[in-house]
Amino acid sequence: MTRIDNTDFKNLIEKYPVLWTKKKIEKGAMLYEVDKPLKQIYYCESGIVRTYVYDKQKSKEITNGFFSDNEPIVPVLTLTEKRSVLVNFQVIEDSWMYIIKIADWKIIEEQEPNIKDILFEILANTFVHLHQYQLNSNYNTKTRYILLLEKYPYLNRVTDVYVASYLGVSEKTLERIKSSPFELSK
């Protein structure tokens, strides 16, 4: 969902190493769940995380974003507005994460005058992603798939069920798209 200059977060990890814990998170683990309070913030060193919502009417999960190597995973509105988490974040590939508790994050906020700028950039990028996600719905499925591959070059590591869910198609339709010839822009 959110793409920023990741050196900002790497610098925070290097500057405050005692506040961060590096941990392997197993595939299937939930980082954040809807309506639950935010307890910690993650920085994905390696691995893949998807975001999704649950559609109660259709009784299915709808994937709406991905995070991967060297990306902060921060539900900014939850952090800044003190709300419950709005979407689920699930690890879909064994991942190495740096983790910081919210109480420790507050220490960094007090020490770093530019932290609000970093959070604002994350929030702005989240809205850009959501807007792009909506705009892409105007394209046919094959074009959306190509745009998705260009945006997430690691997509070959994501199972088809999540990619199909993101595109709003069945796995069978996705298989047909993947088997037909196409070219990525350079």
C-alpha cells in the first residue's frame, strides 16, 4: 500500500537499535487485524505481507495491497488518530521483520522532529495507492495484471489466490491471463 523512501525507517532502526527487535514471522501470521488496537509497528526486511478486508456479504477475503522487502508496514491512521486497525495485514511468505512497540515508538516521536513528515508521507502514499487501485478498475483484467506486475515486481512470489483476489477475478481467469502473451513496459 505505502511506498516511501525506506532509508527513513532504516535510519530510525540504526539510530535506535535497542528499541527494535528483529524476528522471523511465519507465513500465515497476522500483523494487524481489523478492529484490534495497534500494539507495534513493523519494518519488513524480507518477505511479503498482504492487506485484505473481509466481505461479509460474499463470505470472502479481498486482497487490496502488498508489502515486501525493505518496506515499513504502518497503518498510519490507526497510529495518528488512535483508531482500531481498518484492514488486516497477513504474512504470506516467511518474513524477517524489525518490530517496535508503540510505547517505544513514542520515544522516537519525541526525539525526531521529522517523524510527522515521515508519517504524513506514508499516509499520502496510502491515499495515492487507493486512488490508483480505483483508477485501475477502469482497465480490463489483463491490463490491471500488467500494471500490478510493474508495481509489485515480486508478484511471482505471491500465490495466485491473492493476486486473483486483488484483481477481482477467479484463479482460472488469472491462469488464462498469465498464459497469454503480454509485455511489461520498461
